[in-house]
Amino acid sequence: MTMPNLVIALTKGRILDEVLPLLAQADIVPAEDISLSRKLIFDTNLAHVKLMVIRGSDVPTYVEFGSADIGVVGKDLLLEYGDEAFYEPLDLDIARCRLMTAEPIGRAAPVGRLRVATKFVNIAKRYFAEQGVQIELIKLNGALELAPSMGLADAIVDIVDTGKTLTANGLEAKDFIAHVSSRIIVNKASMKIKNAAIREILDKLSTAVANRAA
Ligand code: PRP
């Protein structure tokens, strides 16, 4: 039986180093060293499987529209994007961290509306609305930890792993919003049309995740 072509969109950066060993256990190995290349799409040992390596925030878009069949992306970005547009069948349990609010250590309560800087605008809107707190949202794309000390915001919403970045910038974590880890997402049409090929990969990845946890 010829296998249908499959495109897997991977998140570049930290997640990639952790996901490649799991893919290898699912018998998918890039044909060349991704870290040494400027390419964005890679052949693998399997003729029908290709790997794309892109920004995490673009993975849901490629998978929603079917340009990629499968994606690997952090739950933070899925919460921000909305998770209706694809299936999310597997938690890879890697790149674990937390979505938190943070503010300057010992900060006095701000006068007026809380100014919150974040790249996770939908998550922040939802979270503070649930708390009944009125905020002014300030969208940034990175280095959020700088915003409070530069007078741009009273608080931030960001991912926290060791907490070192917060501490180094005079901030402390306050409210827990969500646990984050890398997830597999699958395009809804691909799941039907290429079911056998996708199931095979999902099964092998689940086994790899379970073996690692054991
Ligand atoms: C994330 C996050 C924090 C940092 C937290 O940035 O935005 O800056 O990690 O880690 P820590 O608690 O261990 O210090 P990342 O390096 O993923 O890059 P980003 O700025 O693109 O999000």
C-alpha cells in the first residue's frame, strides 16, 4: 500500500531538541541535521513524511488549514490560538512549564486599571475577565519581563519554567493560569483521509511517551 504524504510541523527552539528523540522512536528521522541547516522543510528516512520547522505560533495555522497534517506545539500557544480548529490527541509531556501572572516584588496596588503586558493577549483577557479584574492590555512579542521595570506595565502574563528570568528582572510569580507542555495536534480532514498513517504515528509516539515516563 502506498502511504499518503504527511507533513509534520515542528516548533523550532527548545521543543525541537526534546521532540526529535520521540520522533526517532516513532521511526521518523530527519534526513539531515536540522540544527545545521537554514532550510525550513526536511525530508526524512520515510519517503512519505516531511518535517517543517517553524515558529510555534504559526504551527496551529498550518495545521488548521491543512498545509501540515500534524503539528507539535506548546499548550500555551494552543490556549492563545483556540483549540477548536484541530484535534489534540496526545500530550508529549515535554517542555513543561506554567503560564503565570508576575509582578514586581513588593509592588503596591496600582491606581486605576491594571496594565498587563503579554504576548498571550487572549489568555490574559480571559483570565482577568474570569477574576473580574479590569485590565489594560499591552501586546508585546518578547522580553516581557522588562515591561514593569520600564514603567510600561504593572504585571505580565508569561510562561515560567525555573523562575530565573523573573528573579533576574525583579519580578515574582503571582497567579497560576495553566500547566503547559507540548501537544500533538492533527488537522481534522487529514485525520479522516489519512487515518491509518496518522494513527500509526500517534500510536508509536504514545508508546514512546509512556516508555519515557516508566
Ligand atoms: C520563556 C519565557 C521566559 C522564560 C522563562 O522564554 O518567555 O522569558 O522562558 O524561563 P525561566 O522561568 O526558566 O527563566 P523563551 O526562552 O521560551 O523565549 P521567548 O521569549 O521566545 O518566549
